[in-house]
Amino acid sequence: MVLFSQSLIFSNGNTWKVMRRFTLSTLRDFGMGKRTIEDRILEECKNLVKSFKAHKGEPFENTTIIFAAVANIIVSIVMGHRFEYNDPKLHRLMSIITENITIVGSPMVFLYNAFPSLVRWLPGSHRKIIPQKEELHTFIRETFTNQKEQLDVNDQRTFTDVFLIRQKEEKPNPEIYFSDENLTSLITDLFAAGMDTTFATLRWALLLMMKYPEIQKKVQKEIEKVLGSGEPRVIHRKEMPYTDAVIHEIQRFGNIVPLSIAHATTQDVTFRGFFIPKGTQVIPLLYSVLQDKEHFEKPDEFYPQHFLDKEGNFVKNEAFLPFSAGKRSCAGETLAKMELFLFFTTLLQNFTFQAPPGAKLDITGAVGFTTPPLKHEICAIPRN
């Protein structure tokens, strides 16, 4: 995209290669896919359950609470601690990120990226994106990356610490990838991509459980059978095929990221009769894959059986690509899968979700680069 050029999501070339390699290795070092990060997520699950219980079954809007819980996982990796759910900094972060993502997904921004020299002169949301991005970067610098004075080379506790150490090591190199600007962009990407998608998926999960109570009951029955009152762990996923299928179907039906990020052809390609020269920028439409009638029996319906065989065993589907594919697939896929399973099973273990009396459930997605559900209230009824 014209509006973004650095760090991980929208960069290319050597900058993208170096930043992606660094991000993957550092996230693994801090426990992505391991027991250490699993423990952090489960601790946040307890805080989320406590927050839900405080509403005592009465209707409430869940956007801020779920955002805070998911954001705290990234915050713990970046900063080494968590925010309380009512912290003004966390609320400001949510406000900036959600507004940015809405603007980036607007029609005027797509037109601007296609015809910048023409559309730049027109009024519209594309005029807000640069000031919004600068505001977000200023917030990120002030909140998450301004810690050089406290840096201890022998005690690297956070993602930011590791980056700043590499910055010192790479300083003599004329090709400086580990710049302050790239650090700010990288932290921004971790929040915008690694957090917003999981946050949106969990909101879809609770909405769809309210919409389809019979599916919610089946998930809870499996939780009772496998976990009882015990703590969920990632290892339980294989024992819970129905729950796993429901989570996959939530991601497919919710269509969280309908457009993948830009790719480029590495050689001349002819696709469906169209010649695409080497180096052409291509934006895959993930929505078309997730709605493919050849791979999903009822693509327009919420149907967990898309991921189950006749015996009730979980089955993979090659058209399930919510994290995209190839070298530019989501760097945080492992973390996201772990979060979705642990948050979802913990919430369904502790609550039955219902719509407020008289409320009509709208399963239309909001407009933006990602598509969360429209704002709605929920009732979280504690389970015995």
C-alpha cells in the first residue's frame, strides 16, 4: 500500500525479510507455541472471566473488555507486564487502532492506493490516514519503545529489549534495519495485526454462540466431558474435535480479513486466461476461498460440520486460509490459534452466552480492513 511502507506487514525486500525473521525468532524465544506463553494466556483468561462475572448476568457491551484481554498478551511480550482493563492508555490504544483499521478498509483508501496522484486531491477518509498513523506511532513510542535508559544487555526481558540490543549490534552496518522508526512500525504491526484479528474473532465467537445456542450447548458438553472443571490446555485440543471445528468455522464464517496483504508475482504467470507479468502486485481475496462451494458444503451458513467427518472427527480443509498462505502468511498464526482455543474454551466453560431480552442479533460484519461484528450487548450467565 502507498500509505504504509515499513516494517512487517506492508514492507517488502530486505527490510521485510529481516523484520519477519527477527519477529518469528524473538516470539519463539518468548514462548510462542510453548508452555510459557500458554501460562500468560491462561492468567489473562482468569482476569477476563472475573471481569465478565462482575456484570452478574446483566447485559453489557464486550468490545473494550475483550480488546484489553487480547492486547495484554502482546503487551506482556513487548513490555513485560499487563494493563488493568480500565487503564486509560489501553483505552486510547484501542481507540486509535480500531479507527485506523476502519479507515484503512474504506473505499477511498483503496482508491488512493490505486490512483494516488489523482485521489490525493479529493476529500475523504484517505486524508485522515497519515495524521492517524502519526498519532498511533507517537503513542507507541511514548508507551512501548521509550526504554533505552533502562536497557540491560544481560537481562533481555521483552521484545523491545531484544530489538534495542540488536540495534546496538547492527549500528556499524550501513544498511540499518534496526532503526527507531522500524521498531515503532514493528510494534504497531504486532498490535494492529497480531491483536486486532484475534480480538475480532473472539467477538464473533460469542455472538455466534448466542445466535446458535444448540451449538453452544454441544461445545459445553464436550468441555465438561474432557475438562470438567479443570483448566484448558492446548494439548486438550486434539481431544475436543467439535470445539476445534466450531473455532475453525467461526474464523471461516466471520471472514475476519477478507483481503490478504499485497503479494507480488515472482515470475510471469497466466491465471484464468489473464497474463500477469513478473513483479505485479497482487492482493488475494481470501473471502472467495473461505466461501468456495467446492470445499464448503454450506458456505453462507454457520456450519461446524465443514470441519468434521461422519464419525465426528476433526478434518482439515485445504481452503481454510484465514491466516493467508505462502511466505507472507501471518507471523503470529501459532500464537493466535493458542489464544483462540484457550480464551474460547475458558469462556464457554464458565458462562452461557445469551442475547439481552428482546435484542435481535445482527451477524453483519463491520466495514474496515478487518471485519469484526457490529457492536452489540451480551449476557454472560455464570455456569455452575
